[in-house]
Amino acid sequence: MLINCTAYQRGHKLADLPVERIGDYLQQPDTFVWIALEDATAEELALMSETFGLHELAIEDAHHGHQRPKVEEYNDGDDGSTSLFAVMHLIDENEGRLQVGEIHVFIGTDYILSVRNNSARDFLGVRARCEREPKKLAKGGPGYVFYALMDAVVDRYFPHIERLESEVEALEDRIFTKGAARSNIRRLYRLKRKATLLKHAVTPLMEAAGKLHGGRVPDVCTKSRHYFRDIYDHLTRINASLDGIRDTISTAIQVNLSLVAIDQTEVSKRLAAWAGIFAVATALAGIWGMNFTHMPELDWKYGYPMALATIAALGGFLYWQFRKAKWL
Amino acid sequence: MLINCTAYQRGHKLADLPVERIGDYLQQPDTFVWIALEDATAEELALMSETFGLHELAIEDAHHGHQRPKVEEYNDGDDGSTSLFAVMHLIDENEGRLQVGEIHVFIGTDYILSVRNNSARDFLGVRARCEREPKKLAKGGPGYVFYALMDAVVDRYFPHIERLESEVEALEDRIFTKGAARSNIRRLYRLKRKATLLKHAVTPLMEAAGKLHGGRVPDVCTKSRHYFRDIYDHLTRINASLDGIRDTISTAIQVNLSLVAIDQTEVSKRLAAWAGIFAVATALAGIWGMNFTHMPELDWKYGYPMALATIAALGGFLYWQFRKAKWL
Amino acid sequence: MLINCTAYQRGHKLADLPVERIGDYLQQPDTFVWIALEDATAEELALMSETFGLHELAIEDAHHGHQRPKVEEYNDGDDGSTSLFAVMHLIDENEGRLQVGEIHVFIGTDYILSVRNNSARDFLGVRARCEREPKKLAKGGPGYVFYALMDAVVDRYFPHIERLESEVEALEDRIFTKGAARSNIRRLYRLKRKATLLKHAVTPLMEAAGKLHGGRVPDVCTKSRHYFRDIYDHLTRINASLDGIRDTISTAIQVNLSLVAIDQTEVSKRLAAWAGIFAVATALAGIWGMNFTHMPELDWKYGYPMALATIAALGGFLYWQFRKAKWL
Amino acid sequence: MLINCTAYQRGHKLADLPVERIGDYLQQPDTFVWIALEDATAEELALMSETFGLHELAIEDAHHGHQRPKVEEYNDGDDGSTSLFAVMHLIDENEGRLQVGEIHVFIGTDYILSVRNNSARDFLGVRARCEREPKKLAKGGPGYVFYALMDAVVDRYFPHIERLESEVEALEDRIFTKGAARSNIRRLYRLKRKATLLKHAVTPLMEAAGKLHGGRVPDVCTKSRHYFRDIYDHLTRINASLDGIRDTISTAIQVNLSLVAIDQTEVSKRLAAWAGIFAVATALAGIWGMNFTHMPELDWKYGYPMALATIAALGGFLYWQFRKAKWL
Amino acid sequence: MLINCTAYQRGHKLADLPVERIGDYLQQPDTFVWIALEDATAEELALMSETFGLHELAIEDAHHGHQRPKVEEYNDGDDGSTSLFAVMHLIDENEGRLQVGEIHVFIGTDYILSVRNNSARDFLGVRARCEREPKKLAKGGPGYVFYALMDAVVDRYFPHIERLESEVEALEDRIFTKGAARSNIRRLYRLKRKATLLKHAVTPLMEAAGKLHGGRVPDVCTKSRHYFRDIYDHLTRINASLDGIRDTISTAIQVNLSLVAIDQTEVSKRLAAWAGIFAVATALAGIWGMNFTHMPELDWKYGYPMALATIAALGGFLYWQFRKAKWL
């Protein structure tokens, strides 16, 4: 579905145009076309491919989806020009579950085409931002738009990271609470899965962004290389946070297991202590319950209270001993 | 066993030919021969080696089998030309078990020879696909055929990955189910083994494919380098998925252990609680079963009901206490 | 909030100056301006950006804070000069918790601007040190000041490392103490978190410092490269210590778990041993408490003492056996 | 102990010769000498060192033994020629234990000297193989002999790997067998040790072999570089197998621990269930064994059968409950 | 404290000299001075710094101590000459504990200065060795002395490694012994700590030594590069041994935990089995101890022996069952 198709000249919006007229604008100097599609059909992609001469493999990737984040350079245009094909993951939170969408971006010297799949949030804010900065847009062209898109995508990762971090912190307080082991381990597992999903979005994009600044940068991005370094920097930070979160979760799983084992030992100790106290009582009662004819103490006047006292005294003594040994 | 032996000129099929006549076709311009063998004998390999001047070490590898996936370049032909020798793993699922076959491919400037071992699925679809695209075949030659074969091999990995992923997901729902720990751990172990087997097929091939695009590419592949990058990309994705699966399995094994330990603690607590309740009852019954002459309560009219009531009351109190402490 | 704004000429303090007059001093030869801000507002940053021509992305980072430690080079000044932007973490201990502040430093050929955020400790000592060494200051200029700041930041990491190391060592003595498992695991977890926090401060800074000596060094730092190697060296040492601490903590967590499990087994053994001894006593007492008419031993004169002796003997024998088997 | 000392000219055996006459042959064109020693004494090594001008450090290594596998290049001969010194591990199985021997090889332009230590298996087969291939021997010279030796050493690793793999596979079937946990863990530990020992032999040799093909290859090996790549390839495969084995063992140790824990929980559950059933019986019997005067049911005609029935019914009910809960 | 101060000319000892006269000798051709200090004071270091023009940062490091092992190159002498500063760890065993000392070495074209700190063992043997080899000393100069010192330091690591290895091996025999779990885990922890301490000494030194042979070697070491490769080689071997030891310890900790868990299960099984046997006896005795009026078997003549027989038979049967199930 077409969302936008606009031509820009020297950084200023020229016109919204129907797809068929793109060709006219591409020939004008200092002009580029910016098209945004959503959940594009095969026909729409085919039309785009024809209009801009996109590489068949890139189109195939965009059609199939489920790509790893990446930035690829294609350079077999007839005029020796190179074009870029980028895949980025869009992460939306939906009722506590993370959902992965994708945005595919094709960037040439005079066009930029973005195809958003399986994600509800649009990128109209990016267009507005670019139009507010005509100087930068004029200087950077499609490369700057690409940067602005990427920046928006990456900015949307931050809230997820922050939520993860605060969930981890909340768990840290819970982890030493007795009786919460089962729910903690379930939460830890779920957090680990979320962190992994985000990592799959972030790490490959970070690696790709690393190639857009520094030594050998694709032509279309050279004028925006400081901006791409900034994105690379943000991705590095997110990546480090994710590594930290994953490491903390691993430690927390181990710690949780240790705490369960400690809990088990404490239960065993209390069980053993009480079992001991009652075993003594039962054994003594059993002995005085034996049917021997000659058991003098049975006939004593205060035999019974003495028996009770003995049992109570032994029990008390054991209780005190176990208490001292921290078993009770 | 010979499956096919066909000559192609400028991308079009020229003729199916007997092995003896290969030499005639090799001398024609813009022509290459494509031979497919299955479970080749030493004699067949020797004949091929002679016909195309294959390197003895490559032939030996193809004969012995059980190779790691790889792409090797040989360059001591008399005319300074280089040839490639590739090994790829073919994974078939057979009654829930993965079975590893191999395909060995020899690629020269005017020939491509594939030898399939220990796998039931043929590659006739690849031939059909290539013949439908004569332009690409004419441009890329044996290198393009090599790409098409590799693409088919890699495409066959995807269903295995998807099956693994859905098995892991199914396990995730089961892992928090009580009483399934033993079968879960068995499944996790089996999944780990499958993931390892696939990893052994994918990672070395990914590394090899990485050398077929980018900086220094063997001559025979240069015209298809974008295609090989596409394959490299697919393999990178599969590899990342496998790493994710393995990581999830590891976490799941740990989580499973934690859950078993938690289960154990819960069992211990219930055991301890009930043991306590009955120990009290038994001790009291034992005391009133003692044979002392002077035990006044034994003669009370309501002594027995009182005793029963005491035992029940103490039991009830303990039950309530254990309930409160979440031991029951 | 402005803390200092001073001009230096050939290593000597020229004058404290109001921010508006910076421009006058920048034009003098062999002169540079050193400004220190604390928790700078957006307006202050904007003014600085205008005065020194700082890059918008660097300013944005400084404004938002929560950056990863880094040293970035910007080189699109009109005169081809490059400037640096550095982020370092400041770690303060506050009632046993580590708190992370930041210092952002902008370094150009004739200025150095430091912005300290969220940290109570100032860097006046650095200024004093630099002014005591006019020769070095004259030779190294803003690069030397940058070194002195970094050196002070890194020096402040050492006490944290030492405290961590001594806490770990204290734990090592406690870890084999019975009954401390729960508090040990809690402490280990807390230490792990502290070590992780320090690692996030140290490792990226170490990587950044590695680029300030050796092959390709930013212009402004070339004359101080031995100093930066020294810092790199300190950071490498801290980093190695942190890795050692983390490794030790991991091992300690495992060892703690093992000790808990051993403790559990020992408890089980003692429980089993005592349960066995009393079970025998109770069973025997029960048997002699049965109401059969014909139980000859019940009428023996020494039946009762014999019964007690049997029970005691059996109990003693079992006790001795369990003692021998180290269960008691 | 000298095993062989033979001169070869243009790939053909010239003569077996006494050590003293080596000098004569070294001066002939296209000739090289191949000497094999076993458990060489210091004197023998000194003689060799003098004859061929071997480097003192290499001789020292060969004398002391217990070296890591390696291939070192020495290039301070007077004539600018380089020589190689290689160390490889020989692994023999002896009553189920792996034993490590070493072979040290010195390779120059006109000689190759091998010293075998602490290993019973000789390399006569290598000599026979080389003499059967005079063409290759003539072309490759001492470098080819070096290859043939290395190939033989590496070929002898394969059976160990296969035995390890089949032992691991056998364990996999045993691991889910109840009651074998203790012997499994012992075997797993032993397998891990064997895998580690083989890894110490394989990985450094693989790294060394990686430098004998590809970019910068020592002179003496250039003509055999395809052969060294083949060896490198084999070592890579062995190395990957070993990594797989080690990974499987690690997982198996974890799985084994999980199974022990599950086993423990099952035992606890059965213990708890039976303890519960009998506790009820004992408590009831105790109650009816109390000596209260007024216990009407004691005088009922069918009091006793009723009591037995009650106990049996309760026991049966509990049994059924535990059965349902999978505790029994 | 000064230990030695000697001048060497063309490899031969010229004279022991007082520190003040060093300057005279430095001007003679082919001459260098070798000074050894022990636990040097700040004054001694200052004097040395002045005499040889040592870099302030190196002096500071030597003064503060607690450095990581390293080899640093300083090259801002006025005459373009470079000097080296090396730090190595000295490990002494003291009553079973490892103690870390340091040796700092400053190497220039015509001097070598070593400062030994916190270690009782001197390096007089190194001096003796060098003086026995005047040729090498003449050729290599201070670089050769540096090598000889390093060689001595590294040689002293070997006994520690061997002791560690034999301690690990001794533990391996103990690990499967029942009842030693607690002492084993304590020893494993201590071994891990020792291995970590040695690793901190070895790994950085190995990395540093790696830069003293191969491509870009400091001037002063070029003539001894084969010797440094030999040291690098030794360090690589030690490093690999340490990695092996650490890996074995990790596995042993895991195995120990598994064995404790298995032990626990076995104890539980025995506990359960005996508890079962006695519970049956007690329940039966309790039943026949009930006070019902009509319990016909109580009046049977052989009622009592029959009861005992029943109890014994049931007990025996259970014992046999548990035995069969390997619980006893």
C-alpha cells in the first residue's frame, strides 16, 4: 500500500506525485524521490523494481521478509553507481509480548524507497523532521533520509531496553524473597527471551552501521557519515546494555538455583529437627507402652507425670540444641 | 552412477552426451559441460579426474567422504587457470532423526561436476531452473550453476531450522508444566544434538561462502558474486537462528534444573508438613497408650473423645500453620 | 553551572575570564582556553557550541547524558582541523551503592571544555597539577589537560577495584563457613553487579584510550601519546582485575552451590541415621507393646531391663555404624 | 638411536649411508638426506646439529621434549636459507589410556631429520610411500617428506576421534538409563580428559599447518602447499569434531545432573507417599491402642475388622491419590 | 638496594663500578652497563632516571609497583633511540600460598637496569650464564641480557605449573572417592585461584613477548629475536597448560556437584528403604497393640511367633525388593 510518494529538490518538497510520474522527476538535477510503502504487494514491488532498477535479490528479500538486519551495497548499475538495500527490525510491544516487524529501505542517488511490514507504527515523524531541516536534506539527499529513518528505528529500541532494565531491577528485589522462586525463574526465562529477540535486532544492525562511517563508506552515505557514527554509537550502547542484561539474567538464574538449594537445606534441617524431637517422644511412649509384667515405674504414683516430664525435657533439650545449631 | 551429462552453449542446452564425448565439447567456445553423479565409484571418479584434470587431493576427499563443508581453490593447471572444489552437507530427516549426506562439486571454467552421496533427494529442480534462465546461465557459466546448486542446498536447511524453532517453542510451553521434567530434558538434549549437527553443516559453509563475494573472489564466481552474497546472507541468518536456538536450549536446561529443584523443595515441604502432623498424632496416641497405673485422664468419662479432639485440634492447627507458610 | 574559565599561554595561566571574552583569547598565539562546567543547562551548552563550533551530535550527547564511555573525532571544521569529544564515567560510592556520573570533554586545538554531570567530586586538583607543570602544559596544550583529566578519572577507579578485591577476599574466607550460604550468595550477587557496573565504565574507555597512542593518533593528542599509553595501561590493568574478580565471583557462586548441596547431603545423612536409630527403638517397643496372650518374655523377671538393654544395644550399634560411615 | 639414514637424488633412493658420510652427499645437486632417529641421546642430537647446522634452541627443545605442537622457521643461515623445526604429538592408546609421544622434525633445503620420542609406532610406512612416488619426491624434496610425515601423524588421530565419538554415542544411550548416573559421570569426565588431550595435540598443529599454505609459505614447503592445505583441512575437521565432542560432553554432564535431580525428586515423592500411608496406619493403630477406659468401639464385636478395614481403606485411598498425582 | 653494577665490553666483564662512574663507561664503544637493584628506594630510582634518561612514567610504574606484566617501548630520546621498559611477575611459593613479586627492567642501547621487588630469589645465575657466553653477549648486548632475565623468570614458572598439574591429577583420583566432596571443593577452589594468579602473570607477558619476535621488533632486541621467540613459545605452552588446568578444574567442580547430588539421591534411597521397612514393622506392631476386645489372633497359641514371623517376612521381602531396585 502506497503511503507517500514525494519529490524533493535542493532539500525542499517539490510535489506529491503519482507513482507513474516518478520518471519525470528523476531527470531533474538535485532532485530525489522519497516513496513509502506499507505491507507492499508483489505487484507494487515489481513496479518499484522496474522504476528504479532495483536488484532482483533485494526485491526477493523484501518480498519474503524475515530477513536479518543488514545493509547491502549493489553496484552493477550500468552507470557504475551503487545502491543500498537495508533491512531493519521494528519491535512493538503488544500485551507484554514483543512483536517483530521489518522495514526494508532501498537507497539510490536520486531515490529512497521504504517498505514497512507487519508493524503498526508509521514513520511520518521522520518525514516531518527532514522537511524541517532543508539544509541537511539538500546536502545529504537520500543518504540523510536513510539516516533519519534509521535514527527513528533505533530510537524506538530504547524504551524496550529501559523496560527490560527496570524489569530486571524489579526481579533483583524479588529474587531474595522466599517462596517466589518458581515465578522468578519463569520471569527470568521470559526476560532472557525478550533480550535475545532485541539482540537479534540490534547486533547485526550495529555491525552494518559500523560500515557506514569510518574507512570505506558507500557514496550515498559519505556526507552523513558523522550521523551514521552517532547511530552506530547508540547501537553500541544498546548492545552493551543488552549484554549486561543477559549477563545479569544468567547470574540471577544461577543465584535463584542456589537460593532454592539453600531453601531446600533449610527445610530439610527443620524437618530433621522436628522429626528427631517427635521420634524421641514416640520411642519413649512406646517403651512405657510395652506390656512387660515387671516395669516398676509404671506403678509409681508420679510415674506418669515423670514420664511426661521426661519426654518434655528431652524434647525441650533437643529443641534448644537444634535452635543453637540454627536448624530451627 | 551417472545421472546427467549435458553440454550447454551460450546458456542453452546443446545435447545430452555420453561421458566419452565430453572432450569434443570442451573445445567449443562459450560451452561448458554439466555432469551429475550419485554415489560415484572410484572408477567413475578416476575417469572424471582424467577428463577434467581434477586435483588428486580433491578426488581423494570426494572418494572418502565425511568432509567438512568447504570451498577450496586449486590453481596449478598448466594454463594458470583455477578450479574450485566444494563440499556441502545435505540434511535429510528420517523418522525424526537427521541424516547427513554430502554433495561434492568440482567447478572449472568449462565444466561443473557434482557428486551426491548418501542422500535420497536429487537436484533435478536446479537443472530445470537453470535451463529456464538461459541469460544468467550464459553470463555466469559453471559459476552460476554452482550458485544454483548451493542455493538449493541452503534452501533445504530452512525447513529443518523452522522445525527446530517450533519444537523449541513447543518445549517452552511444556517446560513450566509440572511432572514433565524428565521428558523435557530428554527432548532438550535431542534438540541440542540436532542443532549441533546443523551447525556443523552451516557454519563452515557460511565461512566458505563469505569468500565467494567481496574482495578476492575465484575467477569462475566473479560474475555471480551478488548471488553468492545472497547465499552468504541466508547462511548468516540460519547461523544466527541456530545460535539463538542453542542459547535458548542451554537456558532451558538450566531453567528445567531450577524447576526440578523447586519441585523437590515443594515436595520436601509437603512431606515435612504431613510428617509433622502425623508425628504429633502418633506421639500423643503413644503417650495415652502407656501403661502407667496412675493416668487419671484415662478413666475420665470423656477422656477418649477429649483425646481425639486434642489430636484433631493440634493436627488442624499445624495444618493451618503449614498452609499459611505455603508448605501445604 | 560555570566553574572555571581560564586562558593559558605557553603553559602559564593568563587570566580567569568571563565566557563572553573567550573569542579575544582564542586569537592569540600559543594560547588555549580551559572551561569547566557542572550539570550544564541546554543554554550553556548552546553558548559553548556557538563559541567553539562544537558538533551538534556531540552537544546532543552531552545534553542527554547516559552515554557509553568513548572518544570521538570530528573533522569537518572549515580549516580541516579535528576536534575530540570524550565521555567518561565517574563512579562514586554512596552508602555502599555505586553511583554513576559522567564527564564530557570537548577538545580542540585551542580550547578544552569539560562538563561534569551527576557527580559530587570536582576536578580542581587536575587544574592545580597542570598549573604546577607549565612546561608539559605548554608542550601538550589541551591534549595534555585532557590526559590529566582522564588520568584523574582513571585514578578514581582504583579504590573501587581495591574495595571490590578486598570484599571478594573477605567472602572467600566466609564461603567455607557453614550456615552463611544465604548471605554469601546475596553478597556475591551484589559484588557481581558492582563489578559489571565498573566494567561498563572501564572497558569502552580502555578501547578508546587504545586509539590515543600507537599508530593513528588525533593531532591534539600526539604530543602526549606516551601519557595516553600510560592511561591505557592502567585501564588494561583495571580491566584485567575486573575480569579476575568476575571470574572469581562466578567460581564462588558455583562453589557456594556445591557447598549447599554437600550441606544438604550431610543433613540428609544425619537425619537418616537418627531416624534409623529411633525407628528401631520404636518398632521394638511396638512389638513388645502388642497384646498377644502368649508372649513369654513379658513375664520374665528381667524382661523389661533386657528389652531396654536390647533397644539401647541396637541403638548403640547403629550409632557406631553410622559414625564409622561418617553419617554422624 | 638411528633408524635410517638415506640419500635421495631426483626422487630416487641413492643409498643408505653411515652418518659420517652425510657431508659428501649434501654437496651433490638435487640430493637430500633423510634421517630418522628414535629417542635420540644428547650426543646424537649434537652430532646432527653440527652436521646440518641446526639452531641451538631447536636442539634444546628436541632434547627436553614436552613441547607444544608447532612449526618454527629459522632463517639465520649464512647463505640466507631458512630451515624449519616442527613438533607434533603422537597419541597412542594403551589399555584405555591415551599416551603422548612426540616427533620432532628438522627440515632444510637438502635434509630432513625426524626424531621420534616416547612412542612405539614407527613411520616406516611413510618412507615406503615416498619411495613409491619418486616424481612427487623429486618435485617437493624434504618439504614433501615433511608433508608425508605430518599426514601420517594426522591420519593416526582419526581413529582416536572415532573411538571418542562412538564412546560419546554409547554414553548418550546410557545417560537416560536410571541408576547409571555415577558411572556415567565418571566416564564423561574421562572422555572430557581424552578430548582435552587430543585438542592439545590438534589445535596448535592446525594453526601451524595454516601457515604452510596460503600467503607466506616457507621456501621448503612452497611446492607442496596444496598438500599442506589438505592436512590443514583434516586438522580443521578433527578440531571441529573435538569441539563438538567437548560441547556434547558438557551438555551431557548438565543433563546428567538434571536427571539425578529429577531422580532425587521422584525418590522423595515415593518416600513421602509411602511415609504418608504408613503414618496414617500407625497413627490410627496408636489411637486404638490408647488405654482409655471408655472407648466403646473397642468392645464392638466387629470393632477389630472395622479398624483394619478403616486403615486399609484410608491407605488405599491415599495410594490412589498418590498414584493419580504420579507420586507413586 | 644496589646488588650489582658492572660494565661489559665486547661480551666480557670490564669492571664492577660504583654508580657514580657509570657515565664514564657509557661513552666507550661496544660497552654496556648492567645494574641490578632490589626493592629500590625512590632516591635510587631518581638517580638511575637521571643517569640513563629514563622516562618519568616508567620510573613511576617501577616506584608504585603492582603493574601488569608488559614490555613498553619509549622513543622520545633526543638521538631518536628507543628504550624498553618491562615488567614481569615473580611467583614464589610460601607455605602453600603463591606470592607475587615483580621485576622491572629498563633496557637501552648501552645499559640494562633490573629492579627486583618483593621476591627473595635473586638472579645471580643469569649473570653467571651471560658471562659464560661472551660471544652471545657481545652480539646481543643488553637485549641478550634482557632475554636471559626473561628466560630465567619464565623458567621459574614451570615448577608452579607442574605442581598445579600434579595437584589437579591427585584431585582427580580423590574426586570419585565418597565423602571427600567438601575438602575437594575447597581444594578445587584454591587451585583455581592459583591458576588465575599464574595466568595473570603469564598471559600478558606472552602477549608482550609476541611483539619481540616477528615483524616489528624494537632495535635493542632484533639480534636476539630467535631467543625471544623461544620464550614466547614457552609462555604459549605454559598458557595452554594453564587454560587446560582451568578447564579441568571447572569440569571437576561440575563433576563434584554431580557426585554430591548422586550421593544425596543414594542417601535418600537408603533412607526411604529403611524407613519403609521399619514403618511396616511399626504399623503392624501398632495394629496388634490395639485394645480391641475381639482380636482372635491375640489369643492363639502361636500368635506372637506368627506376628514376629509376619513382620520379619514382610521386612525381608521389602529388603529384597529394595535390594533388587539398587536402593539398598
